[in-house]
Amino acid sequence: MNDNLHQLRCFGCGARISGAEAQPDFRCVQCGDLFEVEYPGWGERGGHDRPNPGALRWLWRDRRCSSDALDHSGVWRFRELLPILENFDNAVTLFEGNTPLYQLKRAAKALGIEQLFAKHQGMNPTGSFKDTGMTAAMSVAKERGFEWVACASTGNTSAAMAAYAARAGLKCLVLIPEGKIAWGKLSQAMDYGAVTCQLKADFDGCLRLLTQIVKEEPIYLLNSVNPYRLEGQKTPAFEIAEAFDWSVPDHLIVPGGNLGNSSALGKGFREMHELGLVTRMPKISVIQAAGANPLVRSFKEHQAAALEPVEAHTRATAIRIGNPASWRKAARAIQESGGWCLDVTEAEIAIAKAELGAEGLGCEPASAVTLAGLKKLCVDGKIASSETVVLVLTGHTLKDADYTIDFHRGTLLSEEETAGQETKIAGLRRDAVAVEATSAAVLAALKGRVG
Ligand code: F0G
């Protein structure tokens, strides 16, 4: 059985190559840009390889009751839209995807929006959205016979890669910026058996170095420059459309770091639209931290035609990236869908994260930029109250417990950062209190009267 219907197309010059011809750094030899997976057979209407929307909707729903292991994966359940393997039996899965879509009633009320949801990608096996991409690209690595895989990471990619490599029986190398990733993520890479190198460099420096290394040794690069990662990461778009009974939400809000995720979700919605599974795309907006906002600047200063790297600083370490690899793809997703690109401050991120927490939905700081960004879009009048909005929460709250504890203890932000937001922050903080081990003391604490 040949499940492989894909080729690679250069995003810059349009050159087409087969998957096997890709360079180790996944850059085009002609123009240096990145590749996208494309499926030539989909173009011909009525053609043999063009998927039939009605049949797919039925098949994908049917698979929810199937006992086949592959059907339990929220990525491979949609495998007709990612035919990237010679044989789907080579798929390496931890039963990723099928993540919950939660309604956010309190935040919606506060913002005057009727329909607000959070697609929680932190509810994946290793606690972040990276699992959906990793199952796809790791399967390709295994099928092509690689022994070693590697990534540079702000933490989540390395956690996901290490887990999937362990499942596949492959060895893996992780390059991370020393002291700049959350402990939860580092602990995962260690536990799943990665060779973890902490470098005196930022994420961008780690990726630059790794790009060099993979040209010297037969190591398969698993950063999101690898186009197969994005094939997996596009599948939450299918889940969202399915959850809305194939009428897409008006607006999707995504955090932006290396910009693979926004690119992938854009591709997912675009392909569904082209195949007739949905009738339009949602507006896709990308939110960055103000201290790590190269794409925001690119839109402001160059209409997204050029990007100047910045030195990145933010406590949302997952998106502490100054030179995002997939910026052109993300810019296209924003532009073609009519979305926006904006940034939010450290205090806005911390407040939004605490508000999501208070609604029972913990997430990473990097995920909370979505709610912070939504608030700005509402203030700017860019979202109508009747519109349906989906926030993509990318990581689990336990990934970075230090951030949460620091916020609630009041040690996270500087005075300068909190200026003007003190009351808001005070209302959200829930510090743990030391209480005597007596019922009277506990009950007193319950009434807000400690001691
Ligand atoms: N949210 C979280 C929790 C992340 O870990 C990342 C990226 C992003 C958002 C941004 O996604 O890069 O596709 O724009 N983390 C990468 C990593 C860079 O190495 O784990 P992006």
C-alpha cells in the first residue's frame, strides 16, 4: 500500500521537489526559503486522488468509534489530508490530538462577545501542541530510516520530540538556551532520554547551530522548518471545523513564536476550503509578546514584506524568539484570512493567564497572549459581539509552574510593568497562606481572616 501522495513546494520560488530530495536543513537550494507539503492530486476536480468532502466527514466521524490504534490519534484520524508516509503503519503515535474545545463564558461576558472558546492544545500527551506535529515528522524520520533526530527548542518541541523518539526507538539530540526554558519542559526531555545540551545562546542561536550540525551528520531536523511538522499541526483546524459542524468560527487567535503553528493552522483551513469541506477561512490573528515581536514590527514597518530579527525578551519563554523561521508563511495566513498581528505586554500576559486560570483553564504564559490579544482586538473594535472566536491555548499550565507561583506571590512583575494594573492584578492573585493545623485557623482563613 502506498499512502504517499505528496511533494514539496518552495514557499519562495515555487520550485518543486520530492520529499526525498529535501536538504537536511529543509531550505531550498535555489532561494533559501522553506518548503510546504503539497498534494498535486488534489488539484484536479473529479480526479482520482482528490478527497471527497462528504465521504471524509462521514469517515472521520466513524473513526471515533473504531478500535484501530491509528484512528485513536486526532492527527491520523484525518490521514487522508496528510498522505505523507509510504505506509501509514509507520506512524509513531501517542494518541495525540482530539483535544477539548472549552467555552469561556466569563471571559466572553467580560468582553461582550457571545461565543468564545479555547482549543486547549496543552491537553496533548506531552502537554503542548507540538505533539500533533511531532507524530507526523517523527513518523517520516522513522520511515526514512534515520537513527538520530534533533531540534533546537524553547522547551516544548524538545519534550515532544524526546517522547516520540523514545516511542519510535530513535536517539535524539536537544539544543536549548541555558537557563531560559521552564523546568517542566527540561524535565521531560531528560525523562524521555534525550541528549540535552544547554547552550550559552538564545533559541535563534541554538537553531542556527543545529542547522549547521545536520549538514555534517545524518541527523533528522525536527524543528518546524521541517514541513512535515506543519502537516500534523494543521489537524487542529480540522478538529475545530468538525466541532462547529463544518461551519468555521469567525476568528482564530494564535500565539506567535517561531510561527510554525499559525502557518500550519492557516494551511489546514486553506486546504479544507479548497477541498470544499468548509465555505470560508476564519480570520487568523497572531499575538506576540511585546519583547519578542519581530512579526508585529514586520507588519508595521514593512507590510510583512521583510522581517528584521530582534533580541527577544519575555517571561513567556516558549515564545522568546527574535528571528522566526516561518514568518513568511504566518504572514500569508494573516493576510489571506484578513486577521491581525499584534503584541501584548508582560502584565497583560500575566493577567490573561490568571483570568484563564480562574475560569478553570490553566495554560502556559505563551498561550495566554491569545486572550490578552483578544482584549485589544475588542477594544480596537475589530471583533463584533456576534462573532465566534477561538483561542488556541498551546501549552499546559504545569509546564511552567514557577511563573504561576511567582504571579500569585506577587514576585513576577516589576513595579514598572504593573503600573496602572495594580488593582486588576491584586484581584486575581491567590497566594497560599501558612495556617495553623487547627479547624479554627482553617475556617478563619476561609473567611479571609488569617491568624
Ligand atoms: N506556545 C507554546 C507553549 C510554545 O511552546 C510555542 C513554541 C509557541 C506557543 C509558539 O509557536 O513557534 O509555532 O509560533 N515553542 C517552540 C519550542 C519554539 O521550541 O517549543 P510557534
